[in-house]
Amino acid sequence: MHEDFMRIFSDDKKKEELMLVFDIGSSSVGGALFLMQNSRVPKIIFSIRESITLQKDLNADQFLSFTIKSLDIIVNKIYMAKLGAPKRIFCVLSSPWHVSQARVIKLAKNTPFVFTSKLADSLIQKEISLFEEEHLTKYANTGSSFRSIEFKNIKTMLNGYETSQPLNQKVKEIEMTVFISISEELVLKKIEETIGQYFHFKEIKFSSFVIASFTIVRDIYINQENFLLIEIGGEVTDISMIKKNTLRESSSFPLGRNFIIRGVSSILRSSLDEAKSFISLFQNGHTALDMSKKLSPIIDKLKMEWLQKFQESLANLSNDISIPETIYMVVDKDLAGFFCETIENEQFNQYTLTESKFKVVFLSVEVFHGMATFEENIVRDSGLIIDSIYINRFLK
């Protein structure tokens, strides 16, 4: 039977073991060593992050090359720290390094049948194959090959009722909400080779940041059944819609924080580093008056472009379902205020798709207080904290 499906319904006991996780996004690469503990609270003993070189014009091959270079720096620093040999290695990918989708598998018969592990596995394998085929048709001319990296059973319903113990039950109708992720083979191989130069492992377990963040946010905000989860990376914004604690749909658009930096750089004809510092000063209200007058309309224009894509993505997600008004956001701390304000102040969706104004909660390190412990002087990093908690609780 499919191992991830089986794990949903098993309860293994874990010993305290040293784990290594890499967090690969579109603006930076992070890495952490942590002790996996039975208490479900990981102890992070080493944490580090390296930015990915920002390109003036995004080139896919160069982007991958810069990302791998940042990964190499991180792996080397963890290796040189000599804090022990990890028992397992995990790699959590953000867009654009994976493609994920929540899918619903349905099976109904006139006469009752037993829902066996063999039947579950055949339905799962068929769905993974369908997803891979659908995705491959989009990339038919590129010669790319893909690998399935993640399968999660989010919810199982038998005869219309949700159950956590579905196996070997007699039913007439099954409905499984599952989450599948695939990634390009070339990308995975480069990641494996880079890590393999320092740590020799037969298998690196890949998963998506979407499922890690959804699972942890759902566990923290247990009274919030319906919400949006947004991750704003360097190059991509991911939006996931959660209804009744179930990840229903995900969508993304290719504008992230770097879009704002490139926009300011292009209009002001400045370097990317200068643009970054202009934005930072503007955010903190420290810009000289004449520069502030110049920047204000530029940033408003870029905000509107990002918002338009955000609105289009929400409209595509909704499918006649109302959009939840609560948004949990993962974004670099320096631009958290910028994006929270942009979404909360926008007009288009406020009352058409939701019942009231958007309420944005930034997932800062403080949100996870008590869910992870740290060695002294460890840098608190939201992404790596989420990854570590998720692995400690759910990836045995």
C-alpha cells in the first residue's frame, strides 16, 4: 500500500533523532538541523539562510543555477558545523520547484464493497498517473520528465461521513480528498547531487511547503475552518483555499517580492540593490521628501499590478464558492507590512467574493511560540520552523 496513505492511519513512536531539512524557495534557500522528539516539539540546533542572487531579467536556467549555488553554500556550512550525522534528510520545496494539486477521488457502487488497502492503493496510483499525464501534456515539447514527490490523504469520506479509520469498512461510496506534488527530474537530481557531495544518503524525502504550512496553520488555528493561505516568494505567489479544514484548491501567479524590486529598479533606472534600499527606506518612512514623491506613484502602480493578478487568481479559485476572509500569509518579514496593507486595503474582492473585509495574519516566528525549541543564539526562521514542526509531527 502507498506508504504516505498508510502512515495517516498508523501511530509509530519516534526516538529523539537528528534530522536535516532544506527549505528551497524562489528568493532564498534555508537549512536547519533539529532533534525530532516524541513530544512533537522539534529542537532546532542549527539554522541558516542564504539569498538567491536576484537577476535583472529572469532566466530559468540561470535561476536554477543560482538556486543550486545558494543550496551548496548552505549544505557546506551545515557540514562544516560538525554537529553530528543526520538520521534523515528532508527537502521542502516552494514554487516554482514543484507543481501541486488537491484532487478528489470518488468511487460508488450499487452493492456494498470492502474498502481495502489494495483498493485504496490502486485508486491512488491511478490518480497520480492522471495528474502526471495532465501536467506532461503542458510540457510535451520541452522534453522534461517529472517525478512524483508527495502524496497526502487529506480527508476520507465513507457513505458521506468523514472517518479517520476507513480501511476494511463495508461501504457503497468512497470520497478521498488527496494532495499530489510532482517536480521536474532535472531539478531534483541537481538538489540530490549538491547535498550528496557532503551527506551520503540513498534517499532524500521531498515535500511541498504548501502542505507543510497548511497542516501547521490548521493545527494552530483550530477554530478557523475556512481560510486562505498565501506564500509570497521571490518570483511566485501561491494561494491555497481551505474550506472545512480541507485544502480544496491551490493557484499561483508569477509575481512575487522581486517583481516590486525589479519594477522600482527599471522605472528609476537604478541597480537592484539600490531599488531594495529605496523600498526599505520608503517602507520605514525614512525616504527624503523628493524621493518619496517619486517612489509613491511607482509603488502604487506595482501594487495594483500585483493586486490584479491576486484578484484574478482568487476569481479562478472560487468556482462559485465564497472566498474566506481570513488570510494567513508567509512572506519575508521586511515586506510583510507592504503586502498585508495591499490586500487589506484593496476594494475589488472585499464584499463581492467575501462576506466582510480581508483580515491578514502574518505568520511571524512569534506565531509558533512553544511549538519548537532552540539552542542558544539560533536564528528564528519562520519557514524552517514550519518545516521542522511538520516533519516532527507528520513525516515519520
